[in-house]
Amino acid sequence: MYHEKGPTLRELAQQALSSTDRGYDLLAPKFDYTPFRTPDVLLERAAELVRERGGATARGLDLCCGTGAGLRAFRPLCTEAIVGIDRSEGMLAVARERLADAPGTARVELVRGDALETPFESGSFGLVTCFGAFGHILVEDEPRFVREVTRLLAPGGRFVFITGERPPAWAPELWVAKGFNAVMRVRNALLKPEFIMYYLTFLLPGARWLCEANGLEVEVISGAFPKPFARAKLVIAQKPATRRPL
Ligand SMILES: C[S@@+](CC[C@H](N)C(=O)[O-])C[C@H]1O[C@@H](n2cnc3c(N)ncnc32)[C@H](O)[C@@H]1O
């Protein structure tokens, strides 16, 4: 599971003991060798499916962009600019390097900031993506997060993400995730600043309800990804295009 160029368990523990932002600053140089980076096979397939549905656009935004995995895959769908926002300067520095040879011609902009409260104008993106980062958004912040995404989308724009359903009660991964979450709750109760990272968040059907509650039209695509990701689902939530006045 772990790459030889990836972090040691000791380094991972040090990162988890710091804070979300400092932890990612420390992890950044080795992040692409961890299983936490969203694999290209998922992102490329997601981009293909979005393109097939007419999702190419002028301006795209990747929330919690990390080292730029999503930006690389979705840049060819954008004609003008693709923007990545992340709270970790260390992750953005690696993204800056790694995106130098990314396919596509859209301008790449990297911004340090919070996905829950972005500095961008309303309606300025035809595409908003977020991959591998929902664990960093507290469940109580999810409504605020989806409201912010909806605000950023232009009429007809799409919010694209990958999620799944809650594993069944007998599945070992459910209990591993619950155990991890329990440890993080104790860590965050005892140590400040917090390291926000919880599994089993922004799952279906809850993520769908939140998008629909904000007026987005949701398509959930099953069977889009190969093994071992066959249970992952691609969600495309589209803001209705404004009707032209009669
Ligand atoms: C697991 S990495 C995923 C990176 C990338 N999206 C990928 O799929 O490989 C999570 C990223 O989210 C960033 N992050 C966490 N909370 C954030 C927030 N509230 N706003 C912006 N970035 C955030 C972290 O700094 C980190 O770079």
C-alpha cells in the first residue's frame, strides 16, 4: 500500500499530531507517493464522463486541490483557466512544480485559501470539482460547503465529485474507519490545533440530498470505475441554466 518514496509511519504520526494545514505542509513532498492522492485512473475517467456530458467549459475550479491531481485531469476540459484552491502552501508549491507539464492550454492559477469560504465571485465557474478531501470537512460544515459550491457555479455549471455509499455493517472497512474516527476524536479533544480528518463523510445518499436542497440536479453514475474502485460513484450535480426572459 505504501510506496518506498512515501512517508514513514513515524512521519505520518508526526503530521497527524501537528494540524491539518501543518500536517499537509510536512507531507507535501511525499504526498504523491501515498494512497491519499486520488489515483489518475479515477480522475481521467471522471473527466471523460464529464466531457461526454458536455461539461467542457471556460473556467474550472478544483477545491482542496492538493498537489494538483484533479487540475491535471480536468485542465483539458477548460479553455480559459483552471484554478486550484488549498489551505496548505506546501501542497500548492508541489502542485506548481508538477503541473508544469500538465496537458491542456488553460491558464493554471493556484490560490491559498479555504474551500468553505473562497475569495471567488459568484457564478464564476462552469465546473467545480473536489476529490479526496471530504474527510477534512466536518459533517456540520457540509451544508455550508455545498452552499459555497452552488454560489460559485455559473448557471448550467457542474459540481463533480467521487464518493460512495456507507459500507454494510459486516464490512471490515466500516470498522477500520470507525476506529480511525474514534482515535481522531480523542486526539482532537486532547490536542490543539486540530487535525480534521474523518472517514465516512459526504456519502450517498446524504451528499445527493444536500446538492438537491441547493437546487442542483444530480446524476449519480455507478460502475464507472475499474476494480478496486468499482464501488466508487461519480456524482455530477448541475446548476440549472437560467431561463431566458420571454
Ligand atoms: C487528501 S488531500 C487531496 C488532494 C487532491 N484533491 C487529491 O485528490 O489528490 C486533501 C487536501 O485538502 C486540503 N484541505 C483540507 N481542508 C481544506 C479546506 N478547508 N480548504 C482548502 N483545502 C483544504 C489539504 O491541505 C490537502 O491538500
